[in-house]
Amino acid sequence: GESVGLHLPTLSVQEGDNSIINCAYSNSASDYFIWYKQESGKGPQFIIDIRSNMDKRQGQRVTVLLNKTVKHLSLQIAATQPGDSAVYFCAESDNDYKLSFGAGTTVTVRA
Amino acid sequence: DARVTQTPRDKVTEMGQEVTMRCQPILGHNTVFWYRQTMMQGLELLAYFRNRAPLDDSGMPKDRFSAEMPDATLATLKIQPSEPRDSAVYFCASGNGADTQYFGPGTRLTVL
């Protein structure tokens, strides 16, 4: 079946550097994509989303890039901080209700 | 600061017992979702509601799980009878249709 997956299960980044988390999806009908951050013992927290009519969207210190041609989504975090250490999930939807989640990437920020 | 609330936060029970998890969605949200998270399976959608009506519960084991929305401020997920394989963190999320889903803190369920 179709699924959302992540390229790398873990990412270690030096504090202050930029982080890039990648995500591949296979459902060409997906038109909504979202990134969540999950800290230990907490629920997933919304970071940023993007619709398929866009290829880039920026938030505070975060940027999401969407490449529909190769079905690739990425999350860029600028000036990574210790508080950014968490598991990051990408998710996709083709009907605005159901989200399909990827496996998650664990980001560890080194001081 | 509007947020989704869930109770209980932690539940330890014995196999065969009934478990009820509750969720209060964000006021004004018309869609409510129940997810289960495990290390092996990740985040799985169990069921979701729109305007209190169940839209899809295909991700839920029908023989033992049931999800309801008695009113717009309460969603429940019941397991009866519970089994050790049901041990997981159960999340509720709410949203407004095409908008973002906002997650609650989860209920950590341990079935012995």
C-alpha cells in the first residue's frame, strides 16, 4: 500500500547549525502535508504545514519545502537549539481529514 | 490557550478489564480523531468523527474497541475486554476539517 516514510531515522546536529529533515511520500493524490514535533511524554505538536499548490512555506525558524515531482518533503530548522531535540513526523493527507504519518526522525542537538 | 485535554494520563489495568479514555476537543473544532502510538507501528489512526458523527473507524478492532461522541465536548474510546497488546499511548486530536489537527497529551495505557 501507499505510505509516508522518512529517509533517516536519526539526525545529530550541532547547536546553532541548520537542520534538514527529509520525508518521502508515495501518494500522488496527497494535497496537504504537515510537520509535527513530538517531545518525550508529550503529544505531537504542530510545526508547519503546506498545501500542494505551494512549494515553500516559512514559519518562525522553520521552512517546509515540497517537491511534488519527486514526492519529497523537507523541514529546515534554522539555528537549531537544544529545545529542538525531539522526534519529527511528516504526515500527508488527500482528503483534509485523515493524516498518514511517517515513522519519525529523532533529532538530537549537540551542545 | 485552547488545547485538547485527555484523561486519564496514565492507566494500568489487568487483562480483561474495561478501559475508558476521554478527550475534550478544542472548543469549536468539528473533527475529532483517535490515534494509537507504539514503537512498532508508530502513529495509527483508529477512528475519527465530524460533527460528532463517526466517519471512519476502519483502523479500530471492532470486536473490542468502541468510540463515541456523546456531545461536542466529549469523545470516548473504550476497550472491552482489554488485552496486553492494547498497551500503547492513545492520542486524541481535534481540528476544523481542512485545518491542522491539534493533539492532546495522550493516555498511556498498560495492560498487564
